Amino acid sequence: MNVVVCEDVTRRFEDVTAVDNVSLQVEQGEIFGLIGPNGAGKTTLLNCIEGLDRPTSGDISVLGRHPITDRHELTLRTGVQLQSAALPPRVTVAEAMRLYSAFYADPTPWPDLLTTLGIAGKQQTRVERLSGGERQRVFIALALLHNPEVVFLDELTTALDPQARLAMWEVVAGIRDQGTTVVLTTHYMEEAEHLCDRVGIIDHGQIIALDTVPALVRDHAGDTTARLTLTQRSPADLDLTTIDEVTTAQPDGVHLTVQGTGGFLQDVMTELTSRDLRVADLRATSPSLEDVFLNLTGRAMRIEEPA
């Protein structure tokens, strides 16, 4: 079952096309990631899906409803964590949770929710005194108070340090494991690789690739590279390109650089062993989503683009 469907969605701002003819589906129970550099159109598309903005053209449905005309119903069935949000700085976590719980007929017991998110001990702490990661967990708690069927998380970990980011990944995976569909945006490729069941790579407002992470890496990222150091120089007649899944092999004295796909490395090791060649060091570099983006666009994902 698809919980989000976008068909030919475009959003223009005067002469700027922020979202350009995007079509995608989000399946129930998955973590779906919209990934791309800053300014690619991720937040604009998510705002349209959430009903916070109206697309210039195209159709969107969320849980079979229209994001704008059915906004009241969807407010009760979806949760939203915005890229930029704030609470009064002197309000405590408990006060915020009690206030927002009052908006719903049957809210989740918020103390239990804070325990699940690892901030039960912060109930009496003012928002201004929370760390970045703790503050983000509060906003996630607010988004989950009404047991939403799907939750939208926009650049959830941007302001967090690496340790807090890893902890937040566990939180997001836990949300999905409890049955909630998660749609998130991120420009951290490793975050998408770790969390997402499927990802849509968006660049200049267009979806340039959409699939599972392993499928994207297989189809677009290129070969795995293995760098081997032998205990002796490789013989002149050593030709590893005869191995089916090896694409290139470059000997350089005691060093070998081999590229290939699938299980090529095991076959390379078998061939070296059969030639009585011992390996002193082996380092393999697997392709990643960063390589997918580089191969599809010709530039690295880490390049920051203007919003």
C-alpha cells in the first residue's frame, strides 16, 4: 500500500523551479529518504506533501487524502518535524508535552514517549537548556503524540554532532519498527545508507534516481576497488582480468589495484593462492551513495549549493 503518491509535481517560485515534475510513491511501513544537496528541492517537495505549500502543478495524495483540502483529517493522522521549529525557551519539556497532548482526543502517554526517546529525565528541564539532540527528540515526541500513521522528518540531524546523530538514527529506526511509516530528508549520504529502505535522489528539483540503496549502488556507483600488497613482486604473466567479475587489474611492483563486481575479491585471492603469492595487506573500498551521486551528476555530494 502506498501512503504517499506524487504525480508530476512541480513547484515554481516566479522564475525559479524548485521542484520539477517529480513522481514517486512511499510504501507503508518503510523509511523513505529524499536525499540531495542543500537547495535541491527536498524541503519544498516535503512542504507540498505535508500540505504546507501548494504545488504549481501535479497531484499529491497522503493516506489517500489531499494534503490541503483534507488537511484537518491528515493533521490527526500524520506527524511533522520541521527543519526549523521552536518552543518558548523557558517552557519545560513536561509543560510542552502537556500542552500539545491537550490538542488530541487520545494522545500517547507522553511520559512513556519520552522514555522511549531517551529523555525521560529531562521533563523539568527548560527547552533553552537542552542540547541540540535532546531538543530534536522533544520535537519528535511532539510529532508522535497522536500515534500518526506516517511521520515526516525534515533534515532531522543537521545541527547534531556525530554521536547525537548516531543516537538519532536509532530513534528513527525504532519509530519504523513500531509500525509508523517514515519520510525523511537529508543531505548526509551515510544517514540514508544506514536508515532508508528506499531513497529518491533529488537534484535541481528533479528525481534523478529512486530505488533501494543496494540497487542504486549496484546500478550507478561503479566497481569495488581492492588494493593489495604482496610479499613479493607479482609475476609478469599474472593476468587477473581473466576472472569474470574483474574489470581492471593494475600491478605495480608488490602492489595490485583490482576493480570488480560481485564476489570478485574471493576469486582474486584464490588465483593468488594458486600462484603461491601471499598477501601482506588488503584494503577494499566499496562504492556508496556518494559515488552514485557523483556518477549521476558529475560532482560530489559534499559541495554545498545555495538554498
